[in-house]
Amino acid sequence: MHTLSKEEAASRLSALPGWQIEAGELTRTFKFKDFIAALAFVNRVGDQAENVGHHPDIDIRYNRVRLGLVTHDAGGLTTKDFELAAAADRLV
């Protein structure tokens, strides 16, 4: 899988409100009503990630969940990252 150019990544980013590219990662922080809701979201994302074989970096801070996506094997952002970001948005 090839990495996306900066222009390709920026174009795809425009379709993902709330997401940004930070230090080469596609990131978003989600806020939930409490810790239990945040954990439930993480479990849904985990199931989706396992199904597609692409796993995000996940940071949980009480009711906030930060996802960081990058295709380590390819050395940068790929379509897999943007597809999983869109899937995470649908799981909220």
C-alpha cells in the first residue's frame, strides 16, 4: 500500500470533520458523557479495527478518547487510515 501525498491526505481530511493531521498521524479526540461510554466506544473501535486488520493508537482520559491513525508498515498515511477514521465516526 502506498502512502498518500500531503495533497491527497488534505483532500481526504476535508471529508472528516473533527480530524486533523498531527506529526504525520490522523488524529481526533472524542468526548463522551463518562468513562463507561468512552470505554464502550473504544471496544466498538477495537472490534472494527480487528475486522479490518488496522489498529489505531488509543489514549483514554476519563471521558475523552484520542485516536491516532498511521499505517506503520507503509511509513505514513494511507487510505486505510482514512477508512478507519470514517468508521470510527460512524460508531459514535
